[in-house]
Amino acid sequence: MESLSTIIVEHAERVGLIKLNRPEAYNALSRTLIKELLQALKLFESDPSIGVIVLTGGDKKGFCAGADIKEQSELSFVNAYNQDYLKDLNDGFFAIHKPIIGVVNGIALGGGCELAMMCDILYASETAKFGQPEITLGTIPGAGGTQRLIRAIGKSKAMHMILTGETISAKQAEAAGLVAKVLPAEQVLVVAMETATKIASFSAPVLAMAKEAVNEAEELGLKNGLHFESRLYHATFGLEDHAEGFQAFLAKPKRAAQWA
Ligand code: CAA
């Protein structure tokens, strides 16, 4: 990967870690940051030694303050319409089959809250705050907020956040179902990395199928969703990892499965 100016990429065992790194602008989503983030996601997606991706904001300035307001202030309607670069961000996340854990360690505002919601599992620090303040700028969420927030926390709470621009705390986000776990700031990334390591120890193709089936629940009605799940469930019976998982469970004594 070429040299990076807005993110830091690391890996630990089978976990790929991406840290947003524009502290001077609260990790706002500049075009460069989006380009580098998408490159890093693609790189981890194509690397068989990586099983899970963790996305966080670094220690200093929280997770992300949303679209880069300075860049956006220069865009006309036609430029915004033609560039459509937030669609690239959504499309980039849709293309990732590996699980992505988002670690929100401070503010996640506007496109930052939307970026968090593109992840599959969210952990938050006790100091985290989530909000869609676009209304205060004379615009609306443009990277999925009006669609994903309602699915995550329900219409009334989503409408409240989007129409008032008010933030919710990590605890409120957890109670509403947006966040899976809230932890002290100094522990949240450590625990998320442990969870990522655990998830990455399972069969990679089975993880991808589980992620795809869960995501389809948002696209399909129940009947079609159950049908889709059955197709993938049956497909797992064709995997070597399926045979291995079942044999390892039935072995006497029971043994740990060795995934392909
Ligand atoms: N874009 C660009 N720069 C940003 C930024 C953003 N979203 N958020 C903060 N910054 C910059 C500030 O301009 C400032 O830069 P300078 O030092 O050069 O002046 C620097 O970060 C520090 O910001 P503050 O002085 O405001 O710091 P603070 O600690 O008082 O407040 C904050 C921090 C609460 C994050 C506040 O900066 C803020 O409210 N930021 C904007 C959040 C927002 O409205 N996000 C929505 C953007 S629109 C969007 O995201 C659309 C979409 O759906 C995709």
C-alpha cells in the first residue's frame, strides 16, 4: 500500500486494525481519508491471513466527526451529485465479506455515526457520543443515517436524533441496541481486539456466510430471508470446515477444530 496520511494500518495475528488518523480534524471523512480507508479494507479483505477487521479512531480525537465540512462547503449541488463519494464508502463496506468491529472511543457524529453503523459489531467507550447533527448545518445525513439508524434504534429515537441534532451517550446507545458493549476508554480497544481474535479463530467461509445471512435480514422479508438462510446453511454442509467442526465435536475426547 502507498504511504498513508490519514489512517494507520496494523495487524495482530488474524486481526487487521485500521485507526483513523486525522486528529487535527477529529478524523473527519476527507476524500483522502475515504480513499485510504477503502484501500485498507480491500487489502485486508484480500489477505487470507486476516479473519476480522477492527476500525477505530485512535486515542486522541474520538472516532469521527463526519463528513469533512471544509471540503463539503466548497461543493455545489452538481459536484456533490456527480462525485457521490459517500456512496463509494457504503459500497466499499458492502464489498467486505469479513466481519468488521467498530470501536467508537469518543465522538461519532454525522458521517462518523454512519461510518460506525457500516460496521458489523460496535463497541463503545464510556465517553462515546453518537449523533446526527446535519440538521444544524442545514443538511441531512448522507451516508446512511436516515436508513440505518431507524433499523438500529427504531423510528422515534432515530427521528429524535436526526431532527434535533442531539447526541446520545454510549449507555443510551447500548440500551437502544446500537452498540453491543460499553467499556472504559482504556479497555475498549483491548477487549474489541480479543473479541476480534476469537471471531477470527473460526472458519473464514462460515463467518462470511453468517455475516451475509444476517445482513440479508435487512433486505428481505421473513419468508425470503429464511429461504436465503437455508440455502447458505445447507451450503455449509459442503465445506471441509463443516466436516471438521462436526468431527471435532464428536471425537472422544472432544478436540478443538482445525479450520482449513
Ligand atoms: N470536518 C472538518 N473539520 C472538522 C470537523 C468536520 N466534520 N469537525 C471538527 N473539525 C475541525 C474544526 O474545524 C477545527 O479545525 P481548526 O482547528 O482548523 O479550526 C478542529 O477540527 C477542532 O474542532 P473544534 O474547535 O470545533 O473542537 P471542539 O472540541 O470544540 O469540538 C466537535 C469538536 C464536537 C467534533 C466539533 O468540531 C463539531 O461539532 N464538529 C462537526 C460535527 C458535525 O457537524 N458533523 C457532521 C458533518 S456533515 C456530515 O457528516 C454529513 C453526512 O451525513 C456524511
